[in-house]
Amino acid sequence: LQRVRALVGADVPIIASLDLHANVSQKMIEHADVLVAYRTYPHVDMAATGARAFNWIARRLAGVPRPHAAWLRAPYLIPMCWQCTDDAPARDLYALLDHIDAAGEDSASFTMGFPAADVEKCGPAVWAYGASAQSAQDAAQGLLDAVNAVEAQFNGEIFSAQDAVAHAIATGRDNRDKSGPVVIADAQDNPGAGGSADTTTLLKALIAGDAKNAVLGLLVDPHAAQRAHAAGAGARLSLSLGGKSGIAGDSPLEAEFLVERLHDGDVTATGSVFSGYQLTLGLSALLAIGGVRVIVVSKPVQLLDLALLRFIGIEPSEQAIIAVKSTVHFRADFAPIAGKILICAAPGAFPLDPRQLAWTRLPEWMRRMPAAR
């Protein structure tokens, strides 16, 4: 933004839209006329955010003066798994933005930050625009007060792989009304957040727990996918599956698998996050071992869409357990069919607890986790 401003000068409007996980600095606010951010995670409001940005462009081009801005920063990091805007407290905080918009000329944004970016500006930020400096400051301060008031609520239950599987199996056993599959989020191996998507700890726990009618995806292992395609559907293969990224505490799964189905990996997304997108998984295979099936792909793609199960013959609603390599985005498509959702902290490159990261640039005053009550 600073470089763009230097190129176009002070009189050309600069309006930009930002991801909800953006780490926003005071300088960004200074160099743009207006910044607007997504208000949903899973991100299902990208078009609506673009429309709000365009509205600001139209206003500036019509001669409306650049609004006054105020920016403030919250003092704690928010783990990604608790940033979901379908649930409190994030849901209620984003509702405040709608109230500010509806009240008049002021508008505001809140980004929860990406709590694995080792930069000085990492963390949640709020900012507001108004017809006066005071109105912008008041709106931003009100938002920050609300964010600080719910700090302890950015928390929840996280399971080990073994406990998640045991809980899922017990839930299925007790689920006499068949309310839907238990979805386990293998949240630390999410390729959308830097995970390798090839860890096997949760897969091993499903097998060791003798899970039935369970599926895990999408596990990246191009060599295994190639071997499955060479062998053909119906073949049995001894594989060293996954676990090749060097993640501490994880290793390949050495076992014999049945090749159930094969696919070229070209999939059209149908869910609300990526509806209509063409996703390229590369050579893909559905492998089975006991009561567990695993979707093996050649390229990392976050399992956030039901189409990423259906493309290879898995009907999601008919599964007892679905393990997804995703943190939150899966909820947009999977929550409506899930009987229960469990967050699992199996080994992976993206720790759910930011305290586990070796920070070098984050300010000392920034709490690495929300403070408990």
C-alpha cells in the first residue's frame, strides 16, 4: 500500500479488501483511503466484502471526502480454531460491525489475525472510519472494548488423536437417532494454513481404535497415488503411506491397503466457500484398511467441500466418522450434516497453540494465547 500510494499520489483513492486473518498495521490504514475485511470464517462473504469496497470507491469518485480513520490493536493472539464466526464470541463481535454500518456514516472492520505469522503486526486489530476523527475513534474503541471483554471465551476443547477417535466411536455407538457423522478436524495438518497434509497420526488412531465406516482426507502422497493407479482398482498394495514431511512425532503408516477407487483428481467445488472452483488434486485414490478409508491425493487441498468426498464415491452423510485436514473452513459444508464436531491436535506444522511457535518479532506485550478468566 505504501508503494502504491507513492506511485499514484495523495489524491487517487486507494480502497482494498482484506482477509479476516489479515495482520493489519497502522501504516496500512494510513496509506489507504479505506480498508474493508471479510466478516465470516469460513469465508463465505468474499463477494459481499467486494461490494462494500466498491461502494467506497463509488463514494470517493463522487466527491465524498476521505473519511477519518482510527486503528487499535488487541493485546492477545486468537488461535485459528476459535476464530469461527458461526459461534460465540466471534459471531457476536462481527454482529457489532453490522450495527455500526447501519447506524450511519461510520463503518468498521475487525481482523482476528493469522497467529503463526512472525511479524511485529501479528494479532487482532480493529479500525473504523467516520465523518469526524472523534466518531471514528469512538467506534474503534467500542469495538476494542468488546474484543477485550470476551478474551477468555476464545477457548474450547481440543482432543488428542486417540481421544478424538475414542470419543467419536462412543458418540456413534450412543447415537441412536443417527443425527449425522462425527467430524474430526485434523486441524494442525491443514494445508490451507501451511500444513503438509501428509501426517498419519490421526489415521493410525482410527485404525488402532478399530473405527468402522470412517474416512480421512485429503492425505497427500503422490507416490502412493501413482502406485495405486498402476496397480488398479481391486488391487492390494503394501505402502509406506504419508508421514514424509518430517513432522516431529509423526511417521509413515506401513500397511497393506485395498485400492477401492481411482480418480484423475479434477473436482468442481459445490460448497459455499469455493462454489464453482475447479480444484486440482492430481492422481487420487481411495484406499481401505479395515473399517477405515483414506483419500490419497497428489496435491495439497484443504478438505472444505463435500465434493471432495463425493468425487471418489464417498457419500458424506452415510459415514460414521469423517476426519478432515482442515481447521475451520470445513464447517461451511460439513456442519449442516455433522452430528458432532471435534477439534484434534495431532502432529502438524500449524500448531493450534501459538505459544509453541518460536516468535522473534512479536512484541513482548502481545499475549500468545487468550488469557483465561
